Amino acid sequence: MLIHPWDAPHDDTEWQTWLAAHDFGQLAVNGLPGEPPAVQPLHFAYAADRAEIVAHLARPNPLWAALEADPQVLLSVVDDYVYVPGPWQAAPGTPAEHGVPTSFYAAVQLRCTAQVVDDPAEKADLLNRQLGHFQPAGGSAPATPDGPPYGRMLPGIRGLRLEVTGVRAKFKYAGQKPAEVQERIAGALARRRGPRDGTAREHLVRRRGA
């Protein structure tokens, strides 16, 4: 992922705050010899204080062999993306039709070392951490190695513990554009009111202010 200086996060707090509200991504695993990389969409729970991600997948998932052969993985999270028409981007004093279309988006890539979890007690603990993240209000029985309702299901899954070893983040929101162009884009996003336009505009305005 190319990250220009104007698209880089202003500090770690920026990407950490964004990631805290985004817990679904794609796990990229190096392929076995002769095979392409495996990419698995998944929900995950990220613990910033432990630099750790926990998740689980079905035991029949085909990525396990590749994951065990090479535990170095990448978790990619992308959201708040919009298409920006060319006229919105036109430089001051130039014809609108000379503007170049682009995409705006926020992205965080977490490089990790994966550990597969098969111990029933550890898997139950991992599931409870995920339940605590996704259902803080409760409502579901806690997972235990041998009790209902999840005990009998534990053999059908494998847990994943991902130690975060590196982070790359990007907020591509016209950071290199003159103020006049940024204001034009912000106004156009507000008028279009399409999916994610409001969030993209918030990023643009927030990063200008910073």
C-alpha cells in the first residue's frame, strides 16, 4: 500500500480510534508453493493494549495448511471509501473537465504472527473475549470447554491469536489539495449524500483541521 506523507495518520491515536470502530477485515495468508495467497473475510477483536487480535474460523477452512506453513499474515481493514468525480478535483483556474477522478478511503493493515489455538479451554477463553467485544450487553451464555451450548461445538472451530508486529495506515482524503479544492469536495460530498459520503467528508474536514 502506497502511503504519501499527506495520507499518513497524524499519530497512532488516529488509526487506533478508527480501527476500534472497524472489526471486520480480510486476513491474507501466504499460499503454499504453487498456490496464490489465501484471503479470508472475518470478524475480529483487537486489543490495542496487548497488540493482539483474536478470531476463529471453521475447522474445514482450507487456509489452515498455508497458515501453519507460514504464520506471517496480514489483516487488512478498509472502509469509508467513496468515488470522487474528476470535476470535483479540478485545480483552481482549470476547466472542470480536466479534473482527475480518484478514490477516498481509510485503510489499516496489521502485520501479524499467527498462532493457531486448538486447546478447548483456550478456545473458550478466546470466544468469550470476542463475545465481550461484539456483545458487551451480554445475552449469550459464556463459552466453556464442556458445557452447553458451545462445548460440543468447539471441536468444529480453530482459534486464531494474532500478535501484531507492524501497522500501516492510510487516510486518503485530498490531503495534498489546495484549500479551495478541499472545500469544493467537502461541499459536493454533503450534497451527494451517498453511502459513506458523510463519513468521508468528516475525515476530510477533520484532517484539514488537524
